[in-house]
Amino acid sequence: MTAKIIDGKTIAQEVRAEWKVRADALKARGITPGLAVIIVGEDAASRIYVGNKVKACAELGIHSEHIALPADTPETALLAKIAELNANTAIHGILVQLPVPKHIDSNKVLEAISPRKDVDGFHPQNVGALVAGNAALPPCTPYGAMNLLEKMGIEIEGKHAVVVGRSNIVGKPMALMLLHKNATVTICTSRTSDLAHHTRDADILVVATGKPQMITGDMIKPGAAVIDVGINRLPGGKLVGDVDFDSAKEVAGYITPVPGGVGPMTITMLMANTVQAAERAIK
Ligand code: GUN
């Protein structure tokens, strides 16, 4: 069997067009959705991500502010900047690119962002809402992965979904979102004993471990939908996911490529959350 490729780039364009309609409707009422992205330090990968976010905003007509702070910015200065953005009515979404330098407490930073402007969905209040099943601003990467499943017409209800990885950014929220869609959910980590025993039973397999190509074709149930959230650069420079694409695509029913799978959806859902935050601001 050769899997159907889940084309994240094309689906992201489709979803962006849907959200652009909502952004345009706000503009017609005199409100331009606004996103502030703060980056602290010089991390090269983070700079690329932030650049892509700013570009996507321009595409949707979302106002964006890119705030680059030096790596030695004191925590108090970052918190003061967030307080200023919380009070700025032109800004509906605030994102602080993670990781932040070690001298800054990331929990303090995430808690300082107004929950109404927390487009990452990382504030404890929004995490609580997600657990309860009524998240207004769901974390972007799992939200994007859920959109991919939906757009591909992959049934979730009653299926066994296995999530490998339990991060706050992807694994935990992903498991909750699948659970709310009535999947039976198993959460594994890269250290789970006999991991293959669990993954081989998955109708939907989501992998977010940060370990390059750790899931191979022999660990996948024939016909399963495989969502690869990983993005890793091999020593030779090649970008690969947490799934070994070449062996997995021979077994899976559906699979996301890396790059071009989940990645484009993450940014799209950030745009969606910014528009959603702006809509809620005027209610
Ligand atoms: N760094 C890696 N992923 C993310 C994300 O989803 N949000 C933020 N703020 N930083 C990240």
C-alpha cells in the first residue's frame, strides 16, 4: 500500500482563505486584527519561524508587530513589554517565541499574557478551558493537525488514536483534542516500553518526540493515518520528521510529509487564533 499524502501546504492555503473572509469582515467593521510576536535573543531557527509568521500576517491583511529583544533582556523588561501589549487595543494576539533565554522564567512570561490575547493557548486559564473542552484559543500545532484530519475526511470518533510525545505544546493538547472528538486515546513517550506494541494498534498516530525518524513502517498499522509533527535537520542538512517517511508510506493509509505537512498549518492556526481573538474583543 502507498499512503495518500496529506498536503499541508495546499490545505493551509484553503484554511487561510476561510479565515481571510473573517478577517475581511472585521476590517469592514473598522477593526484590523493585530498580532505581536516577541523574540528574545538570536536563535536562528526561531528567527526563521518568526519571519514566516510576519509574512503570513501580511498575506491575510493582519497587522503585525515584530519585537526583537536582545538575549540579555531582563525578565522585568520583557514582562513590562507584555503589559504594554496587553493594554494596546490595536493588538489582539501576543506570542512570545519559545524557548526564551535561561535567565527568564517561561511560566511567568506565559502567565503575564492576557488570556484573551494568548494566541498560543499556553496560559493556564486557556489550558484549563482546553481540558474542559471549551478552548477559545487552542494551541496552534495540534489545532492544525486536527484541521488536517478533518479536511482529509479522516474519521476520529471511536478510533484508537495514539499520541507519541507529551509536551505542553503538542502532545498533551493533541491528546485532549482527539479525546473531545470521541477517539480512544493512548499517550506514549519516546521511553514507553514496547512502544511499537502501542503504535501498531493506532488508527491515528501522531508523533511529536523530536527524535528523527524514530517511528518506522513496521511500527504502523496498515491503513493508519500518520501525523508527523517533528522537524529535524540531519547532519547532512536534510529535513526529516519523527517518522521514517519512506518505510511508513508503504504501510500507512495517510501520511504528512516533512516539510509541507503540519508546519504550514501551525502558522495558519496562529492567524486563525488572532482573528478569533479580535472577534471576541468586540463582543
Ligand atoms: N516554539 C516552538 N513552537 C512554538 C509555539 O507553538 N509557540 C511559541 N510561542 N513558541 C514556539
